[in-house]
Amino acid sequence: MRRLCGSRIRLILPVIAILIFAVLLGFALIRMFKVEADIKVDAEQNMLWVMHQSESATRRLVETTLRAELGEADAEEIALRLDLLRSRFALLQDGPQRRFITEIGLHQRLSELHATLQEIQPLPKAFTAADVRQLRQTLTPFAAFFVRAANMTMVREWDNLGGRLETSRDQLRQIIVSLIGIMVTGTVLTVTLFLSLRLSRQRNAMLHRERDFSSLLVASSGEGILAVDDARRCTIWNPAMSNMMGQTAEQTIGRELSEIAGFFDVAQVRQAITAALGGKINSLALQPYFRDAHAPPLHVDLRVSPMRNDEQVVGAIIFIHDASDRHMARQKDAEIRGRLEHLVAERTRELDDALTRERSAADLYRNFAGMISHQFRTPLAVADSALQRLIRRGPRADANETAERAAVARNAIAGLTRLVESTLDAVRLQAGQASAKRIACNLMQVLEVLGTQLRATSPDIRIDVHHAEAVDAVALCDPAHAEQVLENLLSNALKFADLDTNVSARVHHDDKHVHCDISNAGPTIDDADRDRLFEPNFRGRNSVGTQGTGIGLFIARSLARMQGGEIRLLSDDARTTFRMTLPRFGDTKG
Amino acid sequence: MRLTPLTALVCLILAALPVAAQDDKPVLQVTGLNSDAPARLTIADLRALPATTFSTSTVVTDATHRFTGVLLRDLLGHLNIKGKMVTATALNDYVIDIPMSDFESFDVIIAYSMDGRALERADKGPLWIVYPRDAHKKLQDIRYDYRWVWQLSEIKVR
């Protein structure tokens, strides 16, 4: 507060001094002009001389008349003296002289005398003494008038002079006082100036010290510091900047930022600098800076602040911090997290698979009786038919035929045994261990075996087996289960196929799975049935009138899922296609 | 004074008489430094020389007046008179020294007419030294005002 008062006094005092100085100077000047004008003396103020000359002319004329009486002067000389007196009157009647005479109150008398003078006739050449005496008597009042006039003139002129001198003295006195005032205010101003100079020098020194300190800070900072003016030309470039960017202060100062490095021309950086020049502080994190085309970029943090001078933005200061380490740590974090997530997803998928398998096995176990009744029907029929034929043939059958038919019956029975064993194993082993039974299984071979078996029971069926070129038909599964699934799908296809049409089986694969599409041409499946097709004991509308339990597709899907596979109904208007999908053996190897 | 037409006429005749009489009489005596006999000039002699006319105010009259006369430097040149100082004397014995440089610096004339009328002895004639007061600020000074010699009768050059 005291400091504020001090500075205000320091400001107000000189202003007041200057005002007083100017007023006094103006006043003194006006007074001096007045004095200068008063000092001018005009000839009109020389009236005393006029009066004296007039009196002198009168007396010379009188003197001439006296001399004429003595015969020493002629008429011409009298005429000359008379003219000279007349000229005096002409002068007194003119301009300033007339005004002065009026001022001293003698104009009336002067006019009377002038009239008298005008009436005087020039003397003839042969004049008499009486003429001359007459003339002299006429002139008697003239000399007395001019003596009185001179007297009055002297008094008036001295009065005027005295008055003028007094006025001038007053004015000079005022000028002197003004000059003293000017001197005092001049002294005040000088002292103020001296004090201001000293203060200014002190502040300059302080400013220098602070600037030196700032320079030291900027120079020794580990952080890159640069500044730009409002035209984006570089004004500060500290050693840390040189290290970071590979350009020295000499190379950069005075140049535009966009010329120094392309980094400063990147949209985000340019916008940040523009915002700072507009007065806003802002920062950018982890901006990539490519110092070298072949090396990985530095990652830098930027803080851009406006630089102000008296509220006006004159440039911007930019702090650049090399945050490559932080960037690398963050990247490593992200990598680890990614790997963990991947691992978790993998584990989750495995667990989901295991759960599906377990559920399928459990479903199958619960429906074991149903499955047995369904799955056993065909092999039992095969074995029964083989044995019946053998009995009918009796002794007519030779050894070969007997052996053949027995083999068919045995094969069917062996298939049943395998199914029972596998199913019991799978159910017993439960989730997690179900995969223990999975081995490499060529689906093409399974299809061929099935084809043979099915033709053995009904020789007129037609099954076309194709496969894509260079197909890898080897799946990872329990072969007995795969055989059961395909047997179910094929039996269904044959059961619902139109007369005289073929059932097709096509094997193909993708990256992870082997697919087997079983399709037939026959009545389509209602949309409403599609969703419920795989539920146990469900029979579709188009299965009315055919033999079946409604458990085949349920068993097929359960078995496929136990292998990590799936059964789907593909949408196709022309044909009905069921696809079995199993994991590729080749994929797990890889 | 009240002027009746008759008295005005009488005055005019009286005023004209001496002028007519003076024209053939010498009115100015000019004495050079080394000339034995002074030059005596009549009004006619002066009128014969090249005339100069200008208007100026004077300190003894109001308003400005047109003066016609002979440039002093022309007159002295005509008479072939050189010198440093001129002493001018009037009919009433008024004597004034005038430096010759005045005549070189300013167009100082010996006027014989004012406002187109011949100057009279009963006024400020017949000759009046007139400075071009209005043309030069320097001449508006009492030290020049006293050099205006009227009723000039004699010039001595030293």
C-alpha cells in the first residue's frame, strides 16, 4: 500500500510540476509580449517637439517682422516665415497631432488661431512699417498659445510615460515571479528525473538479474523449452531441445517452426500453438516425433502456454518432455493385458466346450434307455436278417455263405458292443476327461462302412458320397460316436427322401473343422419345427406316418457335442441338409 | 472655421500663386564633397528626372498617401556626387544626418507631390524626403522617422 502511494506521488508530482511550468511559462510569455508592445515608441508621442517647433516658427516670424521694420528683411522672407508657420498649423490640424490637441483640450483655441492665420494676407513688396506692426500684433497670441501648449504637452507626456513605466514595471515584476516559479518547478522536475533515472537503473539491473536467472533455468532444464513469437518464429531454443531434435539454437532461432521440423506442422501441434497464441494453455500427451525415418519415434509430452506482455499475447512457450519410457511401459502393459485376455478367452472357450460335452453326456446318460432302443434297432435288424437267411438256407448253404452271413451278423453285434462301450465310457468319464477317448478318425472311411452296412439291410438304397478336392477328412473324435451320428443322419435322409432320389454325403473342411453334409430331396421342414427339431421325443409334422421315436437327432447332436462338434440344419428350399461339424485332427496337431 | 465658397476660392488662388512663382526658382541646393559650386535645382529640374511613385503611411498623417518624386540615389548619381553621409537641412533650419546606405537599401525619394498634388511650402513642401515605410518593417522605427525631412532646402554630401 505504501509502495503504491509512493509510486502515485512519483507520478503525480512531475505532472503537477509540468502543468505549473507550462502555465507560468505561458503567463510570462503573454506579459513579455505586452511589454514588447508597450516599449514601441511612436513619433506621435513626440508632441513636445512639435509644440517647440511651432513656437519657434512663430517667434522667427515675429523676429522677421521686427527686422523688416528695421529694413533688414524683405517681403519674401516674411512670406517664407509665414508659410513655415502655416505649415506648422497644417501639421497640427492633421492626424495624431490633431487628436493630441483635442486630448489636452486646446483644439478650440487652435482652430481660432488657424482662422486668424488664414486671414493674414501676404505683405506687398513695398510694405510700410505700419503693415508690419499690424502683422506682429495679429501674431501676439500665437507664441503665448504654443508656450501653454508645450507646457500642457510636457505634463501629459510625462503622465503617460509614468503610467506606462509603472505598467511595464508591474508586468516585469510578474515575469520575474513567473521565472522564479519556472525555476522551482524546473528544479522539481530535474530532481524527479534524477530519481526516476536511478530507479529505472535499479529496475533494469533487477530485470537483467532475473533474465539471467531465467536464461540459466531454461539452459539447464532437462526438459526441452522453446518459444515462438506471434509469427511462429523461434526465439528460444534450449540445449535440451538441441539434444532432442538434433538442431542447435543457431540453426533454429529466427526461423519458422514449420521449417525447423515437420513435427511442428502436424495438425494437433499446430492447433495447440495457435490456441496458445490465442491465449489458451493446452497440452498434448505422447505425440510421436520421428527424428529419423529408420529409427522408432520418440514420444513426447507438450505443454503450450501463451507469453504475454501487458495482457497482450506476444508469443508462446512450449515445454517438450521426452516420454518415450512411459510410452514403452504403457505399450508393454497393453501387450500383457492383451495376452492375458486372450488366455482367459481361450480357457473360457475350453471350459465352455467341456461344459457342453459334459451336458451332452449327461443328457445322453439320462436318455440312455431311449438311445439303446433307438440305436440298437438297426444293428439288431441286420443281425436278425442275416441269421434268418442262414436258417432258411439250412443245409443248402455252403460254408462260404454261412461264414459270410455270420460275419454280417457279427459285424452288427460288434458295432452295438462298440457303441455301448463308448457311451458308457464317455458318460463315466464325464467332462474334462471325455477328450481322452478322442482320436484321429477319417470320416470318408466311416461313410463307406456305413454305406456297406445300410445296403446290407436294404439293397436298393442309393447314397452318393463325394468330397471336395484335396479334402482333409480326418477329424478328432470318438469313431464309434461319429459312426452313430452319421448313421442317424443317413437313416433320416433315406427315410424322408422322395422315391427314386439319391441321398448325398459330402465331406469338406475349413481352417478348424471338418464338415459332413447329408442332404436329400424330400418334403421340407416347417419353420416352426426347425427350432425344436433337436429336442428329445419331438417329431415333426412331416414325420407323421413314418416309423420313429423322435430321439435320433437329439442323440446325434448330443454325441457330436461330446466330441466338441455340432449338428445344424442348413437352410435351403430345394433340399434338406444336415451338417455335422467336428474339430479337425490337423488343427490340434498344429 | 467656416468656409464659404468665396473664401475657398480666394484660398485656392492664394495657394496657387506661390507655386507658380516657385517653379522657376531654385528650391534645392546640393553640395558635393569636392565640388566647388553647389547645384541649385528647381522643381522643373527635379520633374525632369525619372519619377518614382509609391504609397505609404506617415507618422504625422492618418491613412496612406501616394508620393511621387525622385529617388535620392538617382539624383546624386545624376549629379555625380558620392559620399558616406548626407546632411539634410529644412527651411526652418531642421538639420539631420542620413547615411548614404539608406538610399541604396531603400527607395528613398525626394517627393514633390502627394496624392497627385504638388507639395506646398505652407504645408510640407515643396520637397519632402519620404521613406517607403510600409514596404519595410525596419523603417517603422523612430530612428528612421526623424529622417523624413520636410520643407527640404539643402543637401550636403560628406
